[in-house]
Amino acid sequence: MGRLQLNDLTKVFESDGSDIVAVDELNLDIRDGEFLVLVGPSGCGKSTTLRCIAGLERASSGSILLDDRDITYDKPKEREMAMVFQNYALYPHMSVRKNIGYGLKITTDLSKSEIDERVEDTAELLEIRELLNKEPGDLSGGQQQRVALGRAIIREPEVFLMDEPLSNLDAKLRTTMRTEIQQLQQDMDITTIYVTHDQTEAMTMGDRIAILDQGQLQQIGEPLECYHQPTNRFVAGFIGSPSMNFLSVRQNGTTLVHEEFEYRITEDTRDALDESSRDLTLGIRPEHIRLTDSDAQNAIETTVEVVEPMGEVTYAYFQIGDQTYTASIEGERRIQSGEEVHVVFPEPKIHIFDGETGEAIK
Ligand code: ATP
């Protein structure tokens, strides 16, 4: 079993006489066998959260439960968890065989032959048997990462903790390893908490993702739920690539008034906004912007400034007022930089946030 609960987990660091709240009353309930991705920008408290779970940092307040057992102040080795680090943390002068078996040697009373057998099985699983007699210095980054995974897997932990395990690999290998880690996690069915700042990893790997900002949970949900129904402007801007476009508007009845254009909304949308004349933020994802005719409703006239053909899609950057926005146009439609176009934000696809708090309204 491996259900992990964080209740009001808080970690405060003292630095130069002032307090830094790295994790701020974080509540998470991670299901047995779940793959949860903790994601957020640099400094949002992801690693500190993971280190508190692992027992490498002492929580300032709150509690951590593993299968209802309070482990908040247990020693790391009492926690039945295995952590994989960004820099792999392999012992440089030990063979791969010894690196993988070392954890079992020091924490169990298994015999040498039993450990050898488990090392062989683990190496088989990760397809690294031919590397067993080499040292880490002789391995590529991807191979070192597999050895680091092997060292975690062999302990058969209740929970895997992974801190940016792929960030030292090149883009191609990262994609391969992403799939391998997912497959491994599914086969082993072990609760996994995976920290990354990369929203693509979050979207593609997690059963659910938890998005943090400034130590606080912004949203937890399935990846597509966070993409389609972000709870606030922060999540909306963080999830999705390229990022969502934001425009400041004010509501006037069934019109959203921007400095450069007016946008007619349906009465249903107006009713959802409930309060007239307030400052709002209109959000539209690049992939939802359409090119349109000049006489279409809500068409905005603009000039394409830069075009980036990516193959299946073309990114077009255009300006409204003094801000640049991005549209992602499907197919190989030839748009030229300097071309005058009309764009439209289809109403079912627009998001509306409170201009002050950033909370999602629609
Ligand atoms: P990154 O992706 O850059 O590693 P992160 O989201 O993992 O960022 P943390 O490393 O958890 O963020 O840091 C959260 C906050 O706590 C940051 O403001 C950081 O400077 C601070 N912090 C982390 N460790 C310590 C420490 N040992 N002493 C003081 N402040 C710390």
C-alpha cells in the first residue's frame, strides 16, 4: 500500500534573520499507486515538499501520513521510500552492480547471493545487465539515470520520490526516458511523486498534477482538467505551451471592452460575470485563436509580426495595442510576416478571470 497524505504541511526556512515560507499549508491526498506530478516555477517549493516527504527536511508544522501512519518525524530510512535525484547521486568509485545493491546491503540483512540476485533482476528490468561491471564515469547520462532508477527500484519501496530526474538529459533522451519511467511506474504500481518545472512532463506523465506557486497549492487535477478548467490565471498561464494569451478588459453589459476592440458576449456569459463594470482578464490559448474574415463577429484586425513555421502548426505573433500575442495556426497555411489578418477568439474557448484576484470566473 502507499497512500500518502500531506496535511497543512509547512516548511519555513530562516535566512539572514528573515523567514522564507517554502511550503505553505499544503494539503495533498495521493492515492495508492498514483503518479502525481508536482509542478511549478523555480522556487515554488517543489523540492522542499519532496524533501519533507523523504525526511531530508524537517517539517515546521503539519503532518505527513503514509497509509494512515504518521511519519512526519520518522528518519528517512524508516519511511519505505526511495528517491531519485536530478544529479543521480551515484557512488563514482563503485561498480554499477555495487551502486544498485548498496542500499540493500546497508539496510537489510540479506546475504550477498540474495542481493546479487535482486541486482541481476533489477538490471534485467532496466535492460542494463551489460553495464553491471562498469563504473558511473563510463556511462552516458541516460545510462546513469537508469542505474539511479535501479537503485531506487531494488528497495521495493512503498513510494518513489523523483526530483527532476530527467533535467540533465538531452531533449530526445528525455522523451524516451519519460515513457520508460511511466511504463515502469505502471508495471510496478508504486505511488510516485515526481517533481518538475517542465509543464510538458507534467501534462504527459501524471495521473494528476499538483501546481504550486509560492509554496501554495494552486490546483490539483488530471492534466486535461487543469488545461481546460484552470482555477486561476496562474495555472492558466503555466499549463499549456505556448502560454495562454491574456488581455485586460472591462465588462459593459454584453460587451467586453478592450482599449483596442470590443468583444460581444452572449447573455449566458454576461450572467456568469454577475457584476458589471469590473476589471477582468480575458484569456485565450494560442491554439484556439482563428483567422477569420473582416466582417465576422468579434473579428480583430491586426498585423502578423513574426511567423514561426513548426511543421504541423505555425506560430504567428501579432500585436494588439502595445502587447504581443501568439496564435498557433494548424496546418501549413502560409502566413507571411507583415500580413494583415483578422483574428477571432471563439467564445466557447475564452477564459475570464477576475482582474484583481486572478480567480477563474468562466
Ligand atoms: P527549483 O525548481 O529551483 O529547485 P523549487 O520549486 O524546488 O525550485 P525549493 O527548492 O523547494 O523550490 O525552494 C523554495 C523556497 O525555499 C525558495 O525560495 C528557496 O530559496 C528556499 N529554500 C530552499 N531551501 C532552503 C534552505 N536550505 N535555506 C533557505 N531557503 C531555502
